[in-house]
Amino acid sequence: GVDALLGGKAVDAVVNVAGGWAGGNIASPEIVGSSELMWRQSVFSSVIAGQIASRHMSPTSGLLVLPGAAAAASGGTSFMIGYGMAKAAVHHLIKSLAQADSGLKPNTTVAGVLPTTIDTPGNRAGMPDADFSSWTPCDTIADTIMDWTATPPTNGGLYTFETANSVTKVTMI
């Protein structure tokens, strides 16, 4: 497991990049299955990342980044209920882990990355007619997280990544 891989060494950051997307409103025949899938992909992976951080983060400082979603922070997600529920749960987990008695080391900063649409090969294949200039490049998210390792964001902060005309604005909400 992780203990054996790290050999007792501490880490400076734990970044969960697991996730996915499933649509469906409450009348969809697949709503229960898609909700379970979203829960497993987003919530369970974030809880696992948090537990890894609690056990292996550097005692002097550390960064835990979890994957939220802008849509789940801005209101209902009627056409993607399972996705919205899971991402809202991750937002709650971020806020909870930022509290003093969460089980993380005191100098750990927890932040959420809340993109709208990430520019990935899978998204391009699934939405070939979309406006890619409004999608956030993976490198932009990665660069932001790398910046956060040097200058930590606000503990418990949820950060949206809004891209327009290939320019991304990162905002704490």
C-alpha cells in the first residue's frame, strides 16, 4: 500500500484527480446506478485522499486538493443529479477537513478545484461541437496546484476555474 511505497517518508501534497461525469434527472432509469458511480468516483476517492494526507502529510506544512465542481456550488444540477450530489459532498468534505479537529495535521491546507469543463481528450470526443475555448486546460489546473504548494490557498477554499476565450480566471467562492 501507500505505507510501503513511501517507506516512512512524508509528502508535501496529496492531490486527488479522480472523477468522472454522469447525467440523469430523477426520472432517469439509471439514476441510482449513476449516483452510486459518482459517489464512488468523487466522494470515496476524496475520503481516501484525505486519509492518506492524515497519515503521510509533512508535519510542517502540506496541501490536500480535492475535485469539486462549479455546477454543484452554484445551485441545483437537475440534469445530472448524481454528479451534483457527489460534488456537493466533496465540497462539504473540504470544509470539514479544514477544521482543526478533522484529523489532518495542523499545518495542512485543504482546497477544492471547481472547474466547469476540463479540456480532456474524453470531453472533446464526447462533445466534438463544443466551444473548446471555454474549457479549462488540464495544465492550467496543474499549474495552479503547483503554485499553491509554494503559496497555499485559503484553507477550506473552494476555487472555481472559469475559462472564456482560452483565458482562465481562478476565484475563491
